[in-house]
Amino acid sequence: MIRVAGLMLMAGLAYAQAPPSFEVASIKSSNSADRRPMYHVSGGRFAAANVTVKSLIETAYGIKDFQISGGPGWMGSDLFDINAEAESPVHMDQFATMLQSLLAERFHLIVRRETRQMPVYALVVAKTGPKVKGADQSAPPVFKIRRGLLVAPKASTAELAFQLSNFLGQSVLDKTQLTGKYNLRLEWVPDENQVAMFSAMGVPEGNGAPAADWPGPSLFTAIEEQLGLKLESQKGPVEILTVERIEKPSEN
């Protein structure tokens, strides 16, 4: 009786500790003429259109494109439409784990994590001192990103560093020692690599972004002049996700 009870308890614990996952999921190749990526998460439902598997991996593991190693070329080129639903509403903090399960089940994704010493940027306070303004605590904690424009009415410098790594294709570490939430606005003239990045991310043109012919500062100069911060080249630990196996899913 004790042995049976023990087995039942272990089975119950295994069930309770099983990672959350979507109950049903439809994955199809995207045939839309509009190739801009779209994500929508609500309750227990996840919908995505015109997304690459590489972008799904980035979202699922909280990493950037440059942190992914290995895998076939189609990971970053083929576009998919996804509709998935959980059995019941889930918390947003469970979404990443559920997306990891979806990638493992439908794309047979197997990854290996490691940390490498690589070139990074350190976000530090400039000699002139910080120029960031404190945020209104009632402001929404959202980022508005356009070509050459970043607006965040309530964000930390750590969150700013995370966004900057998108634009620079390299990890940015927050070493400002600033601990508050700030009202941030950054305008700059993106270089060719950043323009390509904005295009790949589906960032819309216009909508408050600086004009294409605006003779403004580079990103590095804008960070120092407008925010009183600075980017310094260093070496530091960077998490790398190596794709050891992945397959195209069967459509359904």
C-alpha cells in the first residue's frame, strides 16, 4: 500500500510539474502579400502571422538573433502563420515556456545553451551625467519603436539596453547603476545595418519617425547627447543558443 501510494504521489507531482503547453495548434506556411510580422497573445490564445522560426526562438528563449547559432537557412527566411490555444487562460509569464514546448513538439527543436566571452557594449553614464527624466508612474510601460525613433514613457535603463541590442546586433549590458523608471526619447539617423534590421523586424515607416533625409546624429551620439549615457566596447558573457536539431512542421 505504501509503495502504491508513493507511486501515485510521484505521478501526481510529475503531472503538476509538467510545463504548460497549448492544447491545439495550427501551423501553415504564410502566403500573405503583407510580409510584416504580427504577434497576438490573449488569455490562452496565441496567433502569429508572417513569422520566422528564428523569431519564435528569440521570443521563446528571450534572446536576440545574434545569440542563435547553427540551424538551416530556412529558419530565418520561411514565414509561417500560427494559431494555438490552451485549454484555459494562462498567465503571460507562462507564455515563453508554452512556446518552447510548441517548438519542440511541432518543429522538433533541440537546443543547447552555453555562455561565451564575446564583444559587448556596456551602457554607462556619460561624463556629463545622466539627462534622463523620471517617469510618470501612471504612464504605460511600453516601447514605441520606429525607424530612428525610440519612445518609452516608463522604462528602466536595463530595458533600454535590451532594446538597444536589437539595433546594434550585439549584447548591451546595463552598467549605469541607475535604478529608476524613466521617460525616454531617442532620435537618430540609423546606419545601413540598422535600416535592414528595422525592415526585418517589420518596423513601420513614418508615424513620428525622423525624416529619411534628416541630418541628425548617429545612435551612439544620440545616446550621449539626448540621454547623458554612453556605449563602451567591452568583452563580456553572452548566452548562445545552439540549434542541434530542427525540422519543418507538417501543416495542419
